[in-house]
Amino acid sequence: MGSHAKAWLVEDESAREMLDRVLTERPFLLLPPLHRVPLRVGNVVELVGPSSSSKTHILIQAAITCILPKLWKGVSYGGLGHSAMFIDLDCRFDVLRFSELLNHRIMEAANGSSSKVGCHQKDSEAQFERMKPYNEELFALCMKRFLYIRCYDSSEFLATLKTLHYRLQKEREVHGVNVHLLLIDSIGAFHWVDRGSSSFPLEYDNRKSWHLQNVSEAVVQEIRRLLLVHPMLVMATKAVVLGNKYSTNELTCLL
Amino acid sequence: MARLANLETEYPVLDSTVRNFCASHGIFSVEDFLIHDLYMLAAFAEQNNSSERLKEGIAQVLSIIDDMHQPWLNGMELLEDAKRNKHVFPTGIQGIDLLLGGGIRVGQLTELVGPSSSGKTQVCLRTASNVARNHMVLYLDTGNSFSPQRIAYFLGKTINPSSAQAKNQFLQKVMSNISCHSVFDIFAMFDVLHQLESYLRCQDGRGGCQMRLLIVDSISSLISPLLGSSSTQGRALMTSTGYLLKKLAHQHNLAVLIINHTVGGEGGYSKPALGDSWKCIPHSRLFLSCDRGSNNYNVSILRHPSMASGKAARFVI
């Protein structure tokens, strides 16, 4: 009896050890433009706004910061060097714009480092030409870290979530990449379609019908389970319809 | 969605033990698996007598589910596909082409919004005549506004004067590339689009003249009657239409041009019809208007994937 009671009092780890462990397993991810928000791996963030309020742009910027390396061939890019997954439910992702933004960030970082040394104009142009193959190599490396899928309805989305665990495991084993960022564009995309799915009575009592509540619960459950096994930062956007007072300014610039 | 019983011939793992176990948890088809908790199911399977077989069955269903979604692509593969397939088609109208940086893009939905007689149909006919020179065009007409004479006029303006016979042959060839269907309600449009999807699935991969432009003139006349305040069916149908068009545009490399009307907003300003839920569907939205009593039109960008809204231009048809 006495030994059992004593076993309760033995400590597992000190507070410092726990802090170290938690900060390595679930680190802070400071991704611009949300770098002032203390987001940690395992958090779920929802970006809400009306149409055309740059929600997708924030996701794209976060993805670019995630896939750029911290330091590469002597140049500091300030990224995280991890993979990012993008689930496109809105199906409006423009990869050409994404690649433009990535190129722009790479050039900015490269030029930033060269201008610190204090080169002349001609020197910097020559250096730019020299850096071009490195930039292209880095560009290819970063683009390969960006994983993309689009879903045209809720069943495809649920199928993606259910098989995501195995895909992440495979990525980790085969390529050795760790995905730390999961971006979902427009989590409310299929709201009306699911709401309109008629839930006519099914022949068996315990059978779940396919309507909005069951689908939403299934999505939330899958994401929760996924975060237990593969800790990631999840960022989702949602388009909302604001009240009338915000929509008057829409066409004033045209008339 | 396939019932599990019907899948047994293809996947013998899904025999009656597996099916009875699933039935006891209310799962009768693959779709039911999607809204059920598979980890709980696996836990129940552990406690069952024939747990090995059940776990094999669940693994088999998971691999079936893996085929149900689009493939994962990385950034380089996406970029490759965009550069190879997603070209830009000029509309043939200089002002619009300059504003859009080339024209309308394959794989994207471009919406033309404007009040009556603001040139929307004219822009569509001009674009159709331009694209039809080399590719096939499908024109879905809801208000009998398609005019073959106008298309012939546009084509006539741009070809070199040669013999009347050569001119005729050219006209014949280009006009035969345009197919026009009249649809007067949304279900007829769904019908045509599903037939188009099956047709394109067979055509993709074969050479020759491919379909590259789909015009819907106008989508608001099909959807507005359905958008009442009480039922959600209207918005569900509207969203489904949008996604079907996006799927066709992306998977079969079509440029889609949609026409929408305007309705009165607050303060007397007009705003695009179909409400706020429609705003998230098209990739680009252009607002057209006409100067009274002349052939001068104005176009401005309401939304574009890579340009700021508010940019405007003028054009003449």
C-alpha cells in the first residue's frame, strides 16, 4: 500500500522539461501576415470575411512562408522549410499568381542579401544572372513542397480527409517531409448544397442520412482526429454574407 | 453510391460477415462510410470474433474511398498543367483584351454583368466568332439572343477579301464549329452540361478540333426564378451549377463565359443579380455599361484573380 501511494508522488518531468517538450513538439508558427498572433501547431484558425477581402491571399502568403527554407546557399529566406497542404473547396486557386508571388519573395530575399554587401548596379545585375539557376532550383524545391487538391463536393472532401492520415504517413516515410500547415479554402463552400440534400427517410433506423449536420460533424471529427496524430496548424477561410450596410460601397467607384 | 452488396463481385473481401457487421452499425453503402467514424468501427471490429476479416474489409473500403477524390498534385505539376493547357483566348475586342491582359483564360469562369443593352451578348458573340476559327464553341442560349448573322458579320469584317467561294467556305467551316442549344430552365441546362461532360471525356486525348469555349447567355434567367426566400433548393442548385461549370472548365480545359443581369441595390445603384452566394463562384467578374446613344461601351473589373478591382477601359463593337 505504501509503495503505491509513493508512486503517485513521483514526478514525471519538471516544468522546464515539459515546456521544452511542448515547444519542440508543438512549436509556434509565426507566418506573416498573422505573425503577431501566437499561433501554435495544433491550433485551428478561421478567417471570416465577405467576398474579395483577401482571405485566400492570406492563406497563400502563409503557404509561401511555410515552404521557403530558412537558410539556403548562404541566403536567408526567413521561411520554415516545411510542406504545406492546400485543400481547395472553392476551386478558384490560381497557380500562376502563386508562382509569381513565390518568385517575388525569392528575388526579394536574394536582392536583399546582395544589397547589404553594397554592390554597384552592374555588379548586382551580374549577380542576378548568376543567381538565376539557383533561384530556379530553389523555386522548384519550394513548389514541390506545396501539395494541392481540389474537391467538387462534400463526398470528395470527406474522402480526402479520411485518407489524409495514410497519405501523411506515406509522405513522412517516403520523402521524409513533415506537413505542418493545412489550408482549407472556403470551409463553407458546400453549405447550401448539403443543406438542400433532401433527407428522405431511409429504410433502416440506425442509418445516418446525408444532410448538413451529419456532414459537418464528420468533417470536424476527422480534422480533430487528424490533429491528434499529425499536429498541424489548420487555417480555414469562410465567406460570409454581411448585412446590407456594407454592400453600398460596391459599385460607387464605377458610376 | 455503391451498396456494399454490389461491390462483392469486384472485391471478394467484402463478404457477408463484413456486410453484416457494417449493417449492425447502420452502414449499407460506401457513402455511409464517409459520414461514420472509421476508428470507432475499427475498435468495434477488434472486439468481434472475426476481427482480421473485418479489418481487411475496412482497409478495402478505405482504398475504394481513396479513388473517390481528385489526385493530390504538387506545385510543379500544377504549374506544368497551367502552362501547357490553360491558355488565354483573346475576345477580339481590343479594349477588353488589353484590360484583361490577353483575354479570357481557359479553366476559369468569367462573368459579364451589366444592365440591359450593355453589350453583354455582343461581347459573347464576338468572342465566339474569334474562338470558333480554331476550336469548337458551345453556346447555351436562354433568351433566343444568339444571332448567326451577327457572327457572320464579325467574321466578314476580319477575313481578307478573296473569292466569294473561299469566303463562303471559310464561313461554313467556322460556323460549323459553333453549336447553339436553347435551354429554358435549369434542369435542361444540367442535362446539356452532363451530356457535354460525357462527350468531352471521350474527346479528350483525341486530336483534331477540341471544344474550348462554353457560353451561358444568361445564367440569371435560369437561376433567378429559383431564388425565393423560403426554400434552400434554389441556392443549392445555383452552387451545384457553379461547381459543375468549374469542373468542366478545369478538367476539360474550357473557358467559360457567363452572363448575369443587374438588379436594383440600395441608393439606386445597380448590383449584380443572384446575390452574395453567387459572388464566390466566378473567377473574374466584369461590369459592362453602355454610353447612351452611341457604340461606346465601358468595362470595369469587379473581381479578377490577379488584377485590382476598379480598373476600367472603353471599347467599341
